[in-house]
Amino acid sequence: MKTTNKSKEISKVECGSNLKNVIDALYVLNGKWKLPIVLSLVNGSKRFNEILKDVEGISPKILAQELKHLEQNELILRNVYNTIPVSIVYEASSYSETLKDVLRTLGDWGAGHRKKITGK
């Protein structure tokens, strides 16, 4: 019986650790705009207004905030070019490639969920 209790404790520890990891991931990726922005940049480098057109419905203010957050978390790169006028180009970082499997799984789950809820 003690073994069972220990295995339950280990399970609780693992669960707690996994929960912390999920919370960390959600902190970085939370919100309806971050993943669409990253997906927009995975298809190539873009300037601010190009991202604004790509991610329908986002306001310039929110886009600026989200870009800053994604840059701080090293998912995107902000490149400033010393041209006249100065041009700023955003691109997906190599670190953002680590999201590929997560996004594929999330997309598959979303498609299944939509089908379950709508019956289509």
C-alpha cells in the first residue's frame, strides 16, 4: 500500500510540474493574437503594416504590444535598418520553430472540436 501512496505522490509531483510548465507556456502564448502573429511571420519577414493586414481584426496598438511581448520571449526578431526613413522588419526566430508540433496538434484538436460542437 505504501508503494501506491508513493506512486500517487510522484504522480502529484509530476502533475504539479506539468501544470507549472503549461502555465508558463500559456503566459507566453496566451491571447487570441500571439499565435496568428507568429504564424504570419513563419511565412516570411514582414513590416508592421503587412502583419496588420495579415492578422485580420487586430488593432495597431494591440499589435505593437503583442510584437513587443513576442520579442521579449524570443519568438520573433525585430530588425531595424538604418534607411531613410528607418525601416523595421519582423521575422520568426529559430526558437519559434519549437512551436511547430504544438501548433499542428492544436490545429488538429481545434478541427476535431469544431466538428464535435457543430456536427460539421
